Amino acid sequence: MRLLMVSGDRQVTIGERGPFDSMQEVFSTFFERIDVICPRPPKTPTIFSIHDNVHFHPADCGRLGMVNYIKDKGRELIASWEPSLVVSHDYGWFYNGIGSAWLSAATGVPYLSELHHVPGHPVPADMRERFDKFIAARYVAWARSRTLGFRVVNSTEMPDLLRSWKVREEQIIVIPSLYIDLDLFRPASDPAGYEQDVVFVGRLVSNKGLDRIVEALAILRRRGLPHRATFVGKGPLARSLREQVAALGLGDQVRFIEWVASPSDLAEVYRRSKVAVCASTCEGGPRVTVEAMACGTPVVSTPVGVMTELLRDGEAGRLCDFTAEGLADALQPILEDEALRDRLGARACADTQRFERSRALEVYARGVIELAERAGGAR
């Protein structure tokens, strides 16, 4: 079986390995050939094939030209290689999905729309996310009569949203996307103690709820419970975040790390933390919380992405609401009670074993194959 993917990944073609490359390493063993249409990379591409049978076709245009590029290159690839399915990674202005829908109508090859998350859902962080959610709703309304279905990566948040947008049940296809290297992200064999009580890992952007994390630390301090926190990441809110920390008098207990050299170093950061925190208003995963859990570090998170599924019974961490007070209330018992923390961490590690890289990606690949065969497109 052959596959055509319309992706947003731009890094593989310039030699930067990451999750998409890792995914293709496994996918290459399930498919005879995979062609990937992707946006123009930030610098001249040098890599066009990986894992022998995965071939990249970076655009020679900017975003405004992507729909036409997907149409032209897609028709060429379909004529040459007859893929069984077009898989479109859909987000933003949805040019991938629009181009893929046109290809499907013109060639008869079914297309699958992948929606990992929708900005602004369940809670918008700003007016931009409200607008992004509006655009996503319009795309789904347009695409639902054109696509084979919508692949989502969690079993609660996204299916409920699509149902509210009048997507038929048979078009909602749940195939998780998270995959973790459990040889790397695992509990410490010889615990070295804690460097910080609370850790955040991720981009410093508006949907991450960074201000609420800082406010929660201030609340705990007012309760007589000062805790050390580390923020790992960089982004446009770095300066304002540092200013908020200083204004609340938390400079002695908060540190910032822009970049961690390797995944193994990141795993050590998780292991040296009592609890990992996610205060996001919308997420597809997030991957970082699952990585932390795999390291035996309990998580406190807002009900976003897969967190509602992983933390719903409170045995691997805690769910909190979208307020600083709620976040502080969820953090406090875990930080104060070592026995509770150890129990939550052990359950967190056990619950993330299903995200083992090869197993999770095999589920994804076999799910795509089953969809193609069901649509009568196996070639």
C-alpha cells in the first residue's frame, strides 16, 4: 500500500530530526511508499528521502501558494504512484485540507483530515484563538461532506467538539498520536534528589497559562508554602513572564532555562522535579506531560488533550480548573505529601506504557491501513 501525506513539517528536509522523522521510521515498514508534500522550509532543503521509501516534496512557494502547489504536486504523485489514501495534517488556514479535498474530488483517492487540536478549545486564551476556532468550525463544516473522516488524537475533547459541529459519528476516528521513547523517558534507577518542586516545559506562549502558574506559586507562598519552580522553554512571553515573577517577589524561587541540550537531559529535568504542571487552555497532547509521567513524575493539568483521559481518576496526578487558585489547590497536596507523590508517580509511569514508541506508531499505521481498505482504496 502507498500513502500520500500532506504535512506541516518543514524540519526533515533541512536535516533536523524530530517526532515526524521518528514516525516515518516506523511507517516506512508498513507502507511500500510514502510521499510527503510539505511547506517550503526556512532554508534550502537538502534531504528529500529518508528510510529508503519516504520521499519529501517541499513547496517552492509561500503559504498563499500552498493550495495550488498541493493540487499540482498531488496530481503528479497520484498519477505516478497511485496512493491508497491522502492523509492531511490540518490546522491554521487549512490549506492542506482544502488542497487535499480538491485532490480527492479530482482523482477519487479518499482523504483523511487530521485535527490534533483546535486553538481556543476548550478555552480561548485570547481573541486570536477565538478567531482560529471560528475558522476551524467553518473548515469542518465545509470538509465533512468531502473527507473520509476526521482523525483525532484523544477520545473525549475533540470527539465532543466535532459532534457539536454536526460531524457524523462514523467520521470521528480516534487514533492517538503520542509516542514516547520509554528507554529514555523512564524513572531514575538511582534517584538523585530534587532540583525543583514544580517544572513547566514548553513554548512560552499565551495558550500555556503561564501567568496562572506564576500566580499559583504566589498563592502557595502566601499560604506559607514557598516552592522552587523551573520554566524550560522560550517564546514571545519570556520577558513578561520574568517581569511577573519579579513583581510578585518570586525571583528567589523561580529559574528559567531556555533550552535543554538533549532528550536525555530533559528526562533528567523531569526526574529531578516533584510535579510537572500544564495550565494550558488548549492542547493536542501535550507530549511533555506524558514524558514527565513516563519518568515517574506526577502531573497537575487543566482538562486539555489527553490529560482528561490520563488523570480523570486522580491516581496518576490531578486535574485542575483554569484558575490560579484551582491550580494551587491541586499542587499543594502533591508537593506536601511524599507518599502521595510516590504513589501518583508510580501510577503515572504505568499508565504511559501504552505510549511506547513502536507500539503507538504501529496502532497509528494499522489504523490508516484499515481506513484505506475500508474506503476501497488499497492499491
